[in-house]
Amino acid sequence: MKKDNGLISGLVLLSLGLICGLLLALVNGLTADRIEAEELKLKFEAIEEFYDIDEFDLEEVILDNGSIYVLKNKSTSDIEHLVYSLRAKGYGDDVEMLVAVNDDLSVEGYTVTYQNESPGIGTKIVGNDFNYNQADDLSSFDSISGATVSSSAVKAIFNEVAGRAADDFGGGLDE
Amino acid sequence: MNKKDNFLKGILKENPLFVSLLGMCPSLAVTTSVENALGMTVAVVFVLVLSNFIISLIMSSEKLAALVKPVRIPVYIVVIATLVTVVEMLMHAYLINLYKSLGIFIPLIVVNCIILGRAEAFASENKPVDSIIDGLGMALGFGVAIVTVSIFREFLGTGLLTIWGNLQINLNFIFDFLRMSPVGMFTQPAGAFISLGFILAVIAAVSAKRQEKQLKQAKEVKANV
């Protein structure tokens, strides 16, 4: 009668899985710090499109769906600018944007830092002018026709900025 | 089959994309620029060569092969998925712009049928060295194919060829000479299908012509005999 080696085959597969898991843990250990540093570098490069980071004290406030980079005056420690890095659900994945706001609530600029939208349709959100100029006023927002879900993700991010920017500049971040 | 033929078959006679039409999904998606195609090629070379080597090593031991055979597909997937994740982490750490540009198509290498196909059809039945050569040939064949498609698409779509980072070749003078603009559609999904279809049609026409010529020569030889 033919011997059934099903259990041993399963154990071989389990052993292979363990070896592969260890290898992945090793590579993760070697690359994790660098990945974090590279991601941060990319984010800082994006912020520098709006402001010269060296001129300010930079603090990060962590939120549930992103973070806020607080740019404070070096001598008075007053908040001069806020850069929101927020995520909202897009079509393919989350859309992540940086929105730079000045202390008079004017929008300095915004940029998409991560998206995985449909090429040629949803990807039009990258570099698009949504006509968003005042942080607490979304009445002139222009969405992209044909890219409803991606535009909604951008609007959701702007909505969050609109809802909290005045409060954040007014001391809401210290609470 | 000698080692040279084993290597060359993947590039020419059994090219995974142009002949076997395997791995179409990433081929259509990432060929928007030459840089993306080159990055994808590097990732596929790493995964295919190592997965072929490891699977061949496992299957070359008779005892181990007998135990692995009933669970060979999960074993292949575990090996391939591990290698792809390693590539993904390394790319994220050292080539972050390329990593962002290739996006979801890096983890999707796990389900690329070229890699699983070579594991089952070649590596599981051949020696490790031959499997490495086969993997290298197939991966480079895939690379040659997607770079060809990307040159076609990026040139017609933007007038540029982005080799790596800021290294760009501007060929817009050709469009200026022809008094026309690049056709943006070629960087879109529809352009991918049209480009690949056109290239496959040219290859089919050339090979049909060659076959016809060979047939004619054979007939002449037969008539002379």
C-alpha cells in the first residue's frame, strides 16, 4: 500500500513558510528605517514646494487619517503655516494630498502625494487646479468630469481642511 | 539543448510576451515610459532567476521532491511571493520614485504567469544551473518586449524617451518636422492595446514571410533532388 505523506508534505510547506518569514523579517529589519526616511524626505520635498522648511520650527501632529505639519516662527513660536497631509478613499486606493494653508486661511497650494487611480481618468487629479483658494470656502471647487470618485476624494480632503483650519490656527492643536 | 540555446529561446523563439502572450497585464500597464519598463525588467529578472534556482534546488533532491510534489503549487507561490516582497522592500528603500511609479504592479509579479509557468514547466524538471539560465533568458526576453512596447508608446505619446530619472531623450523634433503633435492616447490604456497589437502584427507578418521563404527553398531543394 502506498504510504500517505500528506502530513510530512504539509510540514515541509510550513518549514518553508517559516524560513521565508524569517528572510522577510531580516530584509524588513534592514530596510524599514530607510523606507521611513525616504518617505519623510519625499514629504519634506513636497512641503518645500510651498515653504522653505529651514526658516521655521517644524512639528508634526498625528491625526487618524494623516498628519499636520506645523510651521512655527522661530523667534515667536507663532503658527505661520499649516501643511495638512490627509488621506481619503479614492477609486483604486486612498488618495493622499498635502494642502498648505497660511495663517490668513488662504491656500498656498496643494499637491497629490499618493494616488492609485485609473490611468488617464482618475490620475487627472495630479496637478489639477481645483480652484480652492480659501481654506474655509469650498464654494468655487471645480471637480473633474469623468473622475467623480477621485474628485470626491480630493473634495473630502479639502472639506476636512475647511472644517478645522480656523480652529487649528486658533489654538486647537494645543488641546 | 545547450546552454546558449536555453538562454536565447526566452529572448527570441519562446519570447514570453511576443510569442507566448504571457504576462500581458503588467506589460500593458507599466509601459507608459521606458524607465518603468526597465524597472519592471530588473524586478522580474531578480524574481524569475532566483525562483527558478530555488525551486530547481528543492526539486533536484529526490526525497524532497517526492514530499513537495503534492503541495508544489503552494510551495512555488511561497517562494515567489517571498522574493517579490523582498524586491518590493528593496525598491521602496532604494528606488522610491520607481517604486511609486510601478505601484501595484510590483506585488502583482507574484501572479505573473511567466514566473509560475517557468517554475512548473522548467525549473521543477531541470538542474539549478539550467534553470538559472532559463530564468535569465525568459526575464530578459520579457524585458526586451516591454521596453520595445514602452519605446513605441512613450515616443508616440509624448515625444520623449525617459531612460532613468532625469535622463531623457527629447525626440519632439521628429514631430516638429512632421508638423504634428505627439498622440497622447498612446500613454493611455487604449494606446497600450493598439501598440502591442501593432507590434504583434509586425512580428506575425515577418515570421510568416520567413516561413514562406523557407517553404519555397525546401520546395526548390526537393525539385532539384
